[in-house]
Amino acid sequence: MIYCMGDIHGNYKGYKSLLQQICFSDKDILYTIGDVVDRGEESMKVLLDMMMRPNVYPIMGNHDWMAFQCLKWFSQDITEESIAQLSEEKMDAVKEWFVNGGESTLREFRGLSAEQRELVMEYLGEFSLYEEAETESGSFLMLHGGLDNFSPERPLEDYTAGEIIWARCDYEKTYFPDKFLVTGHTPTRNIRSHLHLPMNDRIFSRNNHIAIDCGSGMGGLLGVICLDTFEEYYA
Ligand SMILES: [Mn+2]
């Protein structure tokens, strides 16, 4: 079976619970839609678990991107001095990351061994901007945010990281008539409030969209959907 999991945001318990619920095995494939890190308290535990599983394919979210950029500056030697020596531009990026829940991620990262830090950085650097999958139920394009400056003719390789990981989808618009666009980034409760639907933290599907950020980073749920059966699971 092929599964796609929503924005985990350091929710290790939820992540483990969902793997158990779907009886995740070596024969299955799991895509994570991005924002594995930040906000929650156990981002590194999630990453260390994911990287041991060759059948888990991580997609880059804006939080993973911020963490990757900022941790690169810190990963040599994290001391009060090295933090003080960062340029103003980098410091602004770090501040933005902290405001968005990066502080616990940095704290956890500092607690890893040098070898683990290196592996985490290598792993974050391998996150892909998008993934595609086919099942008996249809074709799926999975990416974190959306497709800014969208045109049906524009090849996917042409979009920049920023146009994908920071973008917000228009969930009233069908982007592709022949495939589902699976996204995270925008908590489904926000889509519902925008479309005046009853608010809940469940997977949202409409207009060939499948939105799966069920608000794990903001006290909601963590969700996973099976792309073969469309079954949904929550923690
Ligand atoms: Mn996001």
C-alpha cells in the first residue's frame, strides 16, 4: 500500500501511532508531505526513525527548509560565540525560524552526537520538492504547499523551491483534471473556515485536492491517507 502522511511537526507519538495503525511494513511506501520538524518536542526522534526506513520518502516543507538552512550554520560548532558571529541576514533567518517553532528543534539537534548531526543534515538535504505516485485509484502529485505562478503547461521541474514549499493552494480550483494534488502546509481547519464548512481537523478532499495537514502542529490531529483505498487514519 502507498500512504501519505500530513505535517508531523515533531509529533513522534502520533507518527508512531499512525505507523502502527496502518501496520506499516517493508512492502508499503510512506510519503511525508513536509514539515516533519518544529513546534513539537520530538522532531529529531521522528527524523532519526524516518531515516532508518528506506521505504519512507520525505517531501520538503518550509519548516524542514528553514531548519536545514539554519542548522547548516550551526552544525560545525554550536557555541554562544558561533551564534554571536552569524551575519545579520542569517540571524534574521534564525529569528524567523525560532518564531515559527524552531527553537526546540535546535535544542534537540544540539543534544545529538556529532555523527547523528551529520546524518540528520545529510537526510534533510535529500528531501524532494515533490513526488508522484500511481495507484489503482488514480495518479497523485504530492508536494508541501502549492504551485505559485501555476500554469497547466508549466513543467514541474520549472518551479522553484519557494514556489512550492511556501505557496498556498487555491482549494476551490482544480489544478489537474487527471490527477490528485496532495498537499500539507495549510491546516484543513483553515480551508474549511475559508469555505464556510464545519470546522474539524480531518483530511479535506474536493476539486482533485487532498489536503492532509490536520493541525498536528497546533493542537489538532496528525493524519495519514492510503492512496490505494482512500482510507484515513488519525492520531
Ligand atoms: Mn508548512
